[in-house]
Amino acid sequence: MDATSAVKQVHLQLACRGERSMRLRAVAMVEWLLGARRSDRGTVKTQARQPLRAGTAGMVLMATQCDHSAGFGGGTAFLVRVAQGPGDRGGPPGGADAPDDDWTCDRREFFDARGRLVLPDSLGLAQGEGLDPCAALGTSFTLQPGTSHDVVFLLGWAESPEAAWRLALEASETAAARRLVEVRAFWDTLLGATEVS
């Protein structure tokens, strides 16, 4: 969790220790609630926006609660995959090729005809209203032997779509390692303020 804003970072570090290259896929999926009850999900509008800035982040998936009656109206959450270096959009970062990203905002894609949970081979690029709202971002890449690759997703919330967009932009500009150092320093300061003997 970010020390100063409503942003959570999920950082995956993947390594290929074998003798053959590996084709991998990482998928982050969140189910939006954005209300007091599960039934409030029916008034959530989802939206996919183009990358924040070339070479910085991938597609930004946003969800806004449209119903204002329960006091959550306008609140907007987002999910984004953050590029980890110049190679993440066109060259090899640490031995991985440039990732291929796919996405959806419809949770129904994760269930087969019998209602069993599945991971689709590709995501359907669905957005808008009337969906079972979620945010799912998938990224596929190849790891060469003896190399590693980091995948970072950011989950956040703000009081409006515009504020969420600005927060996603600001958060994506902070390196994952730096965010971790800042959070640890925050907790060290907070927890070190009192000594018990």
C-alpha cells in the first residue's frame, strides 16, 4: 500500500532458472464492488483508457459508481500494469521480450457454460455498462534462460474519474522499488515512535 495515497502495488518477480526459454502470462483480476451491497454492482460503469504515457504504463481500466444515493457516487477505482523500463514497450528488459497485453472489464469471461471458474486464453476487451464489472489485465512475455522479469500492477481509488486518472498517472511514474522503500520508511517511522519496555 502506498504511504500517502490510495494505491496498492502488486509486484511479481519471475525468473527462468532452467535451460529453455519460457512463455509466461500474468493476469491481474479484481472484482469491483464500489458500494455498500453486492447489488450496487449493477450501477458501475467500466472504461478502458489508452496508455497513460508512452513507455510508462499499459491500458488503464477504470470503474465508476454511477449511483449517488448511497454516497458512493462518482467514486472511481482503477487497475493498471506499469512498465518497468524502456524495454517493456519494445526491447528486452532483463531477458524478456516486449509484453503483449490484453484486458476486459466483464467478469463473465472467467466462467464457462457450467459456471466453473476458468482463465480464458485471451480477454475480450469488453467495457461499458451492463457488465458484471471487474478489471482484468493480462500480459504475456518470454523469459530467456538465466534471466528475470518484473510485472507490476497498481490498484487505486479516487473520488472522481478525473481524480482517478490523475492518481494513476502519478502512481505509474514511481518505480516499484522506490515505492517499496518509501512504504517501509513510513512504517519504520510510525512504528518506531513508541518504545515499550
